[in-house]
Amino acid sequence: MNTEESKEASTQLMATAPVAYVTTIGPSGYPYTRAMFNLRNKERFPGQAHLFAEHQDDMLIYFSTNTSSQKLDQIRADPRVSVYYCSPDQFHGLMLSGDIEVVDDAALRHAIWNEGWERYYPGGPDDPDHTVLCLRPKRAVGWYKAARFEFELEGA
């Protein structure tokens, strides 16, 4: 499988995986992994599909999280993260890595907002505890149909 085929299969996985597993580096130097909403999942989050339409090649990812979370403390201390998507039934996994950034953009907070998120952010999209994270991955590593792939991403 060449890089273009790997990219195409990977962006399809990103659009269908039920969750994204995000790993940060904790204060002791050990990794912390947690499941987060996969906003690129077109079925679960159709209102956000337009945010990723121009990001098929660079595989940009947005996350919504609590400003008060341990995860954000870890990111501020060390922005290096990995994000993992998988579909075990299809023998497909994708790990993206790079430096994640906190995005302070009210329009983006509103664009990724979903009905029902008031349980996480009672003040709505402008709640001070609502933060947007952006990852522009530098590297992709994975497996698909028993074949391993690895490639650098544009701008890395």
C-alpha cells in the first residue's frame, strides 16, 4: 500500500471511528490515555464535518475539553501527544502524533458545539471551562489489512 492509499484509508477511519484515544505525557513522564469525542466522525457529529473538509491531507483534529482538566495541565506542560483511532474488525489502526495547541477562538468553540454538551459546560460554548484543542499531526503510523504504514504529514 502506498502513502496515498494509506492516507485515504486513514482519513476514512478518522471519519468513522467511534472515539479518539488521546495520550498526553503526565508530570511523572508516563503516558496518560483517555477516550475523547471523535469530532471527525461524520455520523455522530454531522454538524462538524465542514470543519474537516479542507483537512484531508493534513489530518487536522479538533477536540473539546474542560479547561480545568488534568489533560489540559499536562498539555500546557508538554504539548507532545498522540491520538489513536481503530477499527479492530477491519484490522485498521492509526496513530497520529505531534504538538497539540489550545485554541482561543470563540467562533471555533461555537462551531464545534453540540446539543447536550451543557452537561459538561453548563455555560454553553462560551463557558470558561470549555476549551478547544487542535492537533496538526506531524507523523502517522498504523496498520491496515495486515500491512504496516508510516508517513510524515505536510507541514511537519
